[in-house]
Amino acid sequence: MSNKYKIVEVDSPKREREFIMLPVRLYKNEKNFIRPLDQDIEEVFDPNKNKFFRNGEAIRWLLLDDQDRTAGRVAAFIDRKTAFKNDQPTGGMGFFECIQDQEAAFMLFDQCKKWLEDRDMEAMDGPINFGDRDRWWGLLVDGFDYEPNYCMPYNFAYYQNFFEAYGFKNFFNQYTYYREIKKEGLQPVIEEKAERIRRNPKYRFEHLDRKNLIKYTEDFRDIYNRAWSKYAGVKKITRAHAMALMKSLKPILDEKLMLFAYYGDDPIAFFLMVPDANQIIKHLNGRMHLLAKLKFLYYKKFQPPKKVLGLIFGVVPEHQGKGVEGGLVMAFGDVALTGNFPYKHLELNWIGDFNPTMMKVAEQIGATILKTHVTYRYLFDRNKPFKREKKVS
């Protein structure tokens, strides 16, 4: 036991508030840090709002120094639907923040390890989310000079040393690709295929229409389940989940940024983008009360984001490699290259290094890696051979 620090469970409103406020204090001098919305963090740990509690459990701790000042925080959790799909039962840890003291960091890691071992886990991934992979997933190791995208982690560079010194290994990298929207840039091979696709009358490309949101939501679900469900850790999306996702995007949704491709009447691909809400959220100081909502609407109308986030890109297997990817990008270019298009920057969020196909697509449309996050894995049996995430074809 350390005489310098003690760990306490987050078990009261006061400690819940301290869990939220610690990073606000830690990053007060970091110009690129954007304070997340408090509600986006709180909902992760609310059993009434996070569906992962149906088959899992989570716990949070604070690390206090000898004067009861908060020096760190962390959470541990188990999703029993996915924990046993690994080579060993694997839990998760995340929402890690800590002062620059390895002893403090290791105490937090040890606390997660013990809690997970007591629940028959044999490994932990981190830092990850008690939820879907598109939020709060991975440790930033490159790209500190850029602001984080909405619900993506931003952290101190010294955290990497903590994780690797403790014994975490790189399970996979998550890349954020970037390109200027108005820059010329499709590779010739994909541009040629895209032109051929666009000349074929059976293919058509169209933007989402809010008046038919239910129809496009169902098309999204159809394409997603055909294109993505084969990947490890990716579950089929239900109709209710798809509708909830579209509903969550409505405050920031821009029809010009939501593209679909069809072969006849068959939905075969999508490229879904949204303005980066963080460019507005950074003005709200973490809160979404009435005044903040009015500020959100003000900035959305009068100082809208210049950056677009590529949320998800998918092509059903039977149409992959034919140029549909480039066709979607060229259809986007039809509006993006007009004089009054308000956006200047595009970031393609969360492309894993286990997915060389998507990395290739990003490169073919002229994007380059801007940020790198790492998902680490720690095996409790230190003699067991470590394996990185399997590549998908």
C-alpha cells in the first residue's frame, strides 16, 4: 500500500462531479484540449441510458493524495457479450487521467486489474469505452497539435509511457485521416473506376433527405449489416438502434454530407459525414443547460464548424472494388467544390490498422494520417503469448 495515495470508489454525487472535473483542471493550460460535454461522460455510467449495463457492469475510482486532492481517475468494466469472444476473457479500463507520477498511474492500473481478475477476466483492453467503439476509444500517441474530434480522446503524451511501462501491448492502432475538402486528390485508378460507375445508369448517388429520414435510416441499417457485420467486435445494428443513431445526429445533421449509393433500388453504399460538433462544444464549458443550448444554436448558424467528420463509410461486399467508393466521393465533390460550400477540412475518424481495405480507400481519396490512437491490451498471465488484433480482408 502507498502512504502517498489512496483509492476511493465513485459512490456519491460529489465524487461523480470530481470524476468530471479532474481533466478540466489537468488540461487547463492545454490549448488543444476541448472539454467534453458532462452529459456525454455521465451517460456512459448511467444504467438507465447505457445499454451495455444489460450484459455488463462498470465501476469508477478516484485516486487521492495525502491531502485528499484528486490525483487520478479511472473506470473498469465488463461487457459479457464480447468478453468471452477473445483468446482469453477480456474486460476493459478507460477514462484514465492522472498527474505525471508513475506510482499513481500504476495504482490505478492495479485497481482495474484486481477488479477484473475478481470477475474471472484474464486480460484488459484500454483505454476504451464501456460502449461502442466510436466513442472514447484509444490513447492518443500522435497528433497532439490538433483538437480532438467529438467524443474522441485527447490526453497527455506521457500517458503512453505509463501504459507501456506497466506492460500494456499495442493491440491495434486507430488512425484519423485528413484531407482538405477542395484539394484535388483522387488517385487515377479510383477516379477511372468512379467515372465508369457514374456512367452506368444502374448506379445512382443521392443525398439524404430529412423528409424521408425513416427510409434512409433503414437503407443505412441494411448496408451497415451487410458491409460491417463480418468484422470482429461489430454487431448487427437493429432498427431501434439505427433510429436512435439518426435521432442523435439530427441537431448537427447536414443533408449535403450524408451520401447513399444504389444499384437499381438496392441500397449498396453510404458515406456519412457530419460537421464536427466539438467546434461548437468548445464554447459551452461542458454544460448543456438552456443558455448553452441557445449558444449551440447561435454558433451553428453564425459560426458553423469548418471541419467535417467522416463517421462511417460502407460498401456491401458484392460491389466493393468496382469504384463505388470513388463514386461516392465524386458525388460529394459535386456539392463540395461549389463556391458556397462552408466546410474546408475533412477528417475520417477511427480507421483501424487491422482494416487495410479502409486504409487503402482513405489513401485513394487523397487523405493522409493526422492522428493516431492506440488500443492496448494487458494479459494478466505474463507468460502467455501476446497477439495483435487480426487483420480483416
